[in-house]
Amino acid sequence: MTTTTAPGAPTGVAGEMSFLDRFLPVWILLAMVVGLLLGRLVPGIGPALEAVSIAGVSLPIALGLLVMMYPVLAKVRYDETRRISADRRLMITSLVLNWIVGPALMFALAWIFLADLPEYRTGLIIVGLARCIAMVLVWNDLACGDREAAAVLVAINSVFQVIAFGALGWFYLQALPSWLGLSTTSADFSIGAIVLSVLVFLGIPLLAGILTRVLGERAKGRAWYEERFLPRIGPFTLYGLLLTIVLLFALQGDAILSAPGDVARIALPLLAYFVLMFLGSLLLSRAVGMDYARSTTVAFTASGNNFELAIAVAIGTFGVSSGQALAGVVGPLIEVPVLVGLVYVSLWLGRRLFPGDPTVPARSREKVPA
């Protein structure tokens, strides 16, 4: 079957992304600009936002975070978990990469690049603990990874974060730095605040997502749920993210404009993290015998991060005007273009690393010289 592309329409990977996803970095930059202008033109916006709060987060930002998380968690096929989790090689590789290698690598990069900027360093470490549950499904589909395996890994990461995030936060922000003779997070750090943030901003939308999936499919069937309902609620993730960014930059405008170089310094370890995690995960998955589709899925789920949760935890624990929150906000600005680039890298490497593998997409295999 052939398809006709309108003149001037994007092709390739970009053409397969929705309009909103394709220009996500543009929307984020516009939200930053709007936030900076709002902070300059509306004096007293800080006290107004803090007048009412949920779990220590101002009500408008809290609503933005909850709206941002819910559609992502409503997309997951939770009933696929048992079947896919029977693949022990896939599960063990993914769990090790997500919950041991990923946080440790981000911890190391944060200290290498931001040793003199403790707030940004802490924010990056929190990003490293928030495993990807959102855009990874988009990247995985574009790279022709295993869709069912990706959905299951997203479901496992979602539930595991509710259980383990607080303990991992204590380990990487307090225990490990102390053992290594490094400075620990400031005295106002609270494991309880992290746990509360995770329970509110991940636990509530996770429960809502599970109930929506179960009740929606029971009432209307899976086809209606995935083809009619999910496309309607999907854009609200972006709306919630953009609202959060506008409000954060409205509150942090002076700090950002006075030190623009700090934003660039936050971006460098993030860039290194994405590239190292993706390539390392792809090669490890291949080495343990997985095919292209599952290796690609493991690589994207290991290299992406849940910036929505990282932003929520940073705000709930350290405050909306903190450097930790700013580090989380810079994340998606860097992640989106880098991981789009890694989709192309994955397709290019497929025919080289997995010769003869039927799961390598045809658009990659057909370019191999006879």
C-alpha cells in the first residue's frame, strides 16, 4: 500500500510524529518566554500562586502536574504485564539498567559537571531516579521497537517508582555522598517530602489511569478506548507540562536571566546521559541475545526519564523557585531533540548490529548492499 504525502509535509520519523510532539521543543521554549514575561509584568505572582497548596505545591502547579501525568498512565496496557514479564532476560536487563545503572550514571555526571552547583546537581540526580514512563512509547514506536514490551516496562517502572523512589532518593542524596566523602543535600531535605510528592503526583494519576483503562475497556472495548478516548486526552499531557513551565519560569525569571550559563551547564550532563545510556543499553541487550525490537525497547526505556515526576518531586520537596525544579524543567527541552535523533541512530544501527534479524524494520534492511 502506498500513501500520498502532501507537498511540504514532513517525512520520515518527523512525519510519523503528531504535530504537537514534533514541535515539542518549540512549545517548551515559547512557554519559557511567556513565563519570563509573566514574571516581569505581574508583580506579586509568587504569593498569589502559593496562597493554596497541595502537598506543599501551589494549587495551579499541582493541577498542571496531575493533568500532565494522567494521560500517560491511562495509555499503559497493564494486562500485558504477566505475559511479557515471563521473558526473564528482558526483565532482568531492563531492571538493572533502569534502577542501578541509570541512577548511578546520572549521579556521576551530576557530580562531574555540577559539583559547584548543589541545587542543580540535586535536581539532576532526582531526574536520574525518575524512570521514563511517558514519551518512551513514542520513541519506541518510531524506532519499530516491541510495543507490548515497552508498555509492560512502562507499567513496571510506574509501580516501582511509587514503592522505591523515596529509598533511592535517600541513598543517592544522603547515604552515598556521605560514604564517598562528598557533601550531602541541604538540611531542609526530607525523605518524607519526596515520598509524599511521589504518592500524590504519581500515585493518584497511576490509580486513575488503571481505573480508566479497566472501566473504559469494560464499557466500550479496547478499540474504542485506544482509538477514540486516548487521542482525546493525550494532548493534556503537553498542556499540563506547558502550564507548569510557564509558572516555574514566571517565578524563576530573575535567577535564570542572571545566570544563563547555568542552563547550558545543566544541559551538558543530560546530553551525555542520553547518549551513553542509549548506546550502552542497546549494545548490552544485543550481547545478551535479544533481537532488534526488544533491544531497542530496552534502550529507549533505559535512556529516557520521567521529567514530569522529577519536576513534581523537586517542587514538592525543595519549592517552586528552587534550582532543583529548574534542572527538571531543562530536561524535556534537551530530551526531545536528542531522543528523536537517537531514533534515527537506532534505525541506522539496526541493519549493522542485527544482520538478518526479521524485527529490523524494512526501511533499514532494504538499504543493506547486496
